[in-house]
Amino acid sequence: MSTARLLVDDLTPAQLDQLCVNTIRTLSMDAVQQANSGHPGTPMALAPLVYTIWNRVLRFDPQNPIWSNRDRFILSNGHASMLLWSVLHLTGTQAVNADYETVGKPSVSLDDIRRFRQLDSKAPGHPEYHWVSGVETTTGPLGQGVATSVGLAIGEKWLAHRYNRPGFEIFNYNIYAVCGDGCLMEGVASEAASLAGHLGLDNLCWVYDNNHITIEGSTRLAFTEDVETRFLAYGWNVLRVGDANDLDRIESALKIFHKTKDRPTFIVLDSHIGYGSPHKQDTAAAHGEPLGDEEIRLAKRSYGWPEQAKFLVPEGVYEHFAAGIGARGAEARRKWMQLFEAYRAKYPDLAGEIELLERRELPPGWDRNLPVFPADSKGIAGRDASGKVLNVLAQNIPWFLGGSADLGPSNKTTLTYSGAGDFQSDDRGGKNLHFGIREHAMATIVNGLALSKLRPFGATFFIFSDYARPAIRLASLMELPALFVFTHDAMGDGEDGPTHQPVEHLASLRLIPGLITLRPGDANEVVEAYRYIMQLRHQPALLALSRQPLPTLDRTKYASASGVAQGAYVLADAPDGNPEVIIIASGSEVSLVVQVHETLLAEGIRSRVVSMPSWEIFDRQPQAYRDSVLPSNVKARVAVEQASTSGWERYVGSSGSVIGMHTFGASAPLKELQRKFGFEPDQVVLAVKQQLDRK
Ligand SMILES: Cc1ncc(C[n+]2csc(CCOP(=O)(O)OP(=O)(O)O)c2C)c(N)n1
Ligand SMILES: [Mg+2]
């Protein structure tokens, strides 16, 4: 059958379905061939799945891809991105701008697909949130998409619990994630699946492309476990569809998902990578390289497709999508808008909240009652100050929530005020999330919550940020306002020793573009750090907080902590504002250098102390401000930070000196570590004098 030559009116519904499926397949093959790069085999295999989900099931209005109650579709095997570009194109999904407005342009045009993987094309190599409308989360690093889907599912449950009212189901959307062998081999997916099972997230459905192929060949090489039994053990409902080309059976499985209560659904879909390619089907060769012109011709022949046609969208295909997802999505959104209008009339405050959070804005009074800490030489630990702030913010901002990877009592991140609650299967309104000891999944879930437009935080020891790093990087790439609260930020872990003492973490996290790192120097800086972070709408931030008490500086004597909003500020200055040496510090070293400053003043040395909690914030200040804090004529400079020294030369110059960590730490009481590693007043004074050549 040469379907493209048939008149649309002559096609049976099944033939029309097939025409659409084959359009996805051939667009994918042609795009990869044209780019001479990409992954054709999985789109060829999964076109029927993606077609069925999108055209028969998904509640998504292509006219408005950010409608808040839309179903979410995640392509966790992001290398198969042509699946997504094909359906976004064929459904006529509209582009949305940064102000959340549709702009009258398709999200992905046929021209974008022709320019797959080329600069500025809206069909890049992997799905990129923020770059292409209709992409719900960035995928490509295997495992991230499915793990993030758990955050989206938690987000939906939380939103539904808070905002739905009898007769007003404002939130009742589902989350579909498609993944392959790679995703399921990755630990993060297991962590997330375990938690999803525990939480009974019945709004979540993963479809596993069980094709037995990865890059190196058969999964027999490295992946022979019983995946189905594993998911049963996690508490998921496990279904199997034995033929990836059977649209009706796929649809039936999805219907079972809709009916399944109290547990997530896992559908094993047996498929053939490179389906239809006579020489490459079921081989790793179909995974990651163009099929070649001749093989494409043969595959097209097997689909009954015009062999020479390229980027062909036969007559009737756009219309069939318009009649399917287009009509269904538009109707669902229209009804929802009506419902929401009635809801707004009845529950104006709740409707107002939804509108605020959708725009990532904060409610009025979000920062009322933030603590102000009086001067205190004994002081308070960064983590304790943080705990107080978190408890205020969580009461002021209904949709601010989070938790720790089993370190709540140590991170001081537990929300303890009355009514805060624990998010569990029997309490969807709880604001304390218990991630268990799953740092990586925690960070992906935090991302998923931020994608749900909630304001989430996740916490652990700073050292274990390594376990979460891939997701932190994605938060930054996606421009999500996710917050990571890391405590035990330096040697303060003392006796726990080098396995628990971060050294290179600050430096390495500072390298992630767009990520804001903040290491506040005292309790009031902690408050100001939160004040800054909460106002971010499109950037993730992390806090590195001390375990041990830090003196609370006397802000009548020293500058206000509001300087945190500039990233670095002059905390204490030479009497005439004309310093001969500048000492820069962050976190626990700020009070140390303030002490040094007082000693130097008494000796007649004109020092300036700069507290620098955040390089990134400082770097974005106007040049004039930066020059006023670090005047270029003052070359004598010392930076003190209990972390790798890497990068500090940027602020101290090539002749400046940096007191930091050059080795791992050690297991000992903090005082001894401070002596051993040079974080004592005398050693800083010595460095200053060396800078001034006054030993
Ligand atoms: C974390 C991570 N590691 C490695 C890769 C490189 N990679 C891309 S696809 C792939 C194989 C994936 O196999 P599978 O998920 O079974 O996909 P299929 O070939 O069946 O589509 C690998 C190793 C990656 N994208 N992410
Ligand atoms: Mg595979």
C-alpha cells in the first residue's frame, strides 16, 4: 500500500493512524540523515507509542502548551528527541515566550526539523526545557527524565490537595514518562521509582522501551535483571504490552493506568529498535547513527512510503492530529477555563495563589517576620539560622516546601510549625518531604517540583552535593528556581573526618553556569541570602551553611547584611575608607577575618574586610560597584575560605594570597583542624603582613 498516494477520504481510521505513525518515523529518519547525526532507531520503534499517548490519551492543548492542568509528557530517553519534535510539529503546538504568552508561532516548524541539531533550530539534539515550548523537562542524561517525573507527580498531588475543592478539580493531570534500558540502569531512576512506589503516586506512568539494545549491543552484556519484578517490589502496578506496534493494546494499558489507584504504573513495551529497517532492526547500529540513504529507502518501502520523499507530511496527517489531541485538548482546556472562572468567583484567594505561583511570583508579605539576629559573640550556626528562616518562609509562602535526604535533624530543614505536616500517601498537603537517603533523586524531584511551579528545596550535607550534582546542573540548564540547602559546609564536621569534609565542592559548583552559590558569614547573612534567593525566578541557588555556631556580627558597628544582595560588600573598613590591604572571606571565615581586622587596626594597618558570600551575584554587579568594593589600586589582598583555593586569584590578583584547602581534611576536633590548616588569626595576620611586606 502506498498510503501517501491514497486520498485521505479513502483511508480507514486504522490506516490514518498508521499514516501518522509512519510520518513520525520518516520525519525522524530524514532529520537524522540530514543532520548526519542523531538517533533514528528508537523513534522508528516508539512512533506508535508516542502517537497513541499524544493523539488518543494526552490531555494537552497544542494551542497553549503551558495550561496548568495539562498532562505532562517526558521523553526520558532524550536521544530519541525526534519523537518529540515530530509530535510537537504535527500537533501544531504553539511557542510560548518568557512571559508565558503564546507568540503565534509553532513551537517546532518543519524547517526546524529540517535543521535538526543545527544552531538555533527548535529541534536540538535533546529535549531542552526553556528552549522549545512543549518540552516539560530537559532530558538526555539518562535517568533524569523519569526521576524528574516523580517530582512532577508529587507536585500534582500537592497542588490538587491544596487547591481542589468539592466540584472543582482544578488539578488532576497525569504524568507520562517514556524511558529505555539506559534510564532503568541508572541508579537515580531506581531511587526515584522506590520513592514513587512508597508514596503511591497513581498519577504517574512510566513506559519502558524494552528493546534489549543499548549502544554496545545486547542488554545481555550488562543488564539481565528482572525489571518487572523489581518494579513490583517497589509497589508499582506492572503491565506488559508485547507488541510496540499495537496501538489498541497500548491504549488499553494506558486506560488501566487511569483506573489504577494508590500506586504508579509501569508499562513494559516490547519493541524493535529500527523497526522496518531490513538490515539494522534490532541492532545497536540503529541506535546512534543515520541509517544511510539506501537503508532509509528500504525502510520507507517497508512502510509503504514514497521512497524518494523527504520530510513528507502527507495530506490528512495534520488534520488527524487536529481532530485527535487538538480537539480533545482544546475542549478540555475550555472546560477547565470555565471551571476556573467559577472557582475564582467562589475561592478568589486560592485562585489568586494559583495565578501567582504560575508566574513564579511570591505572595504579598512573603518576607514578613523574617528573623533579625542580635549581635552575639557566641552566635548561631548557619544551619540553625536557616532552620528559623525556612520555618517563616514556609508559613508565608504556601507553595514553598521541601525536605532532606534523611538529614533533616542535622540540616535543620524540618518544618516544625504546627500544621506543616509530612508529605505521604495519606497526607498530600504535607510540606515536609522525606526523600530518604536518595540525594540524586532528591535533586531531580526538586527540579520536578520547580517544573510544577512550586518553590522547592532539598537538603543534605554539602559533601553529598556530589551525589546530586547531575540534577543541580540540569536545574541550572533549565533555569529553574530550585534551592539546595547544604549544611556542614567545610571543616566544621571535625571528627567525621575527610569523607565528610567538602574541599572542592564550592569551587566545582561555582563552575556550573547560572547556578548561584551562597555561603553566608553569619545568621543575618543567612536571612539576606534567603531573601535574595526567594526573589529569583529563573535561577537555581545553593546555600553552603555551617554546622558550628558563627558569631553574629554587630551590624551597628559593621555594615548591614543587606550587602549580601550584591554578592560581596565592604563589611569593615579602614578608618578613612582608604585601605592598604583587603581581606576577603566567606562563611565561617568572615568572623575570623573581622577579628584579624581589629588586630591590624590596633597595629595601625589599614585593612578592609569584604564579606563575599556569592561570587556569581558579585560578578553581575556594575563595574563601578565592584571597583568600589575591590579598588584596583589596592593590590595587597588576602582571601580566606575553608575550601579549595581554585579561582580566588580572580579577586586577589596574581600577587594576592589565598588561605584555603590544598588537601583533604582530617578527623579531629574543629579547633585542631583550624590550626592545622591555617584558619587562625595569627596565620591570617601573617599573610596580610607578607602582602604588605611588613613581616
Ligand atoms: C547518564 C548517561 N550516560 C550515558 C549516556 C550516553 N548514551 C546515550 S543513549 C545510550 C544508550 C541507551 O540505551 P537505551 O536507553 O536502551 O536506548 P535505546 O538505544 O534502546 O534507544 C547511552 C549510553 C547518556 N546519554 N546519559
Ligand atoms: Mg534499549
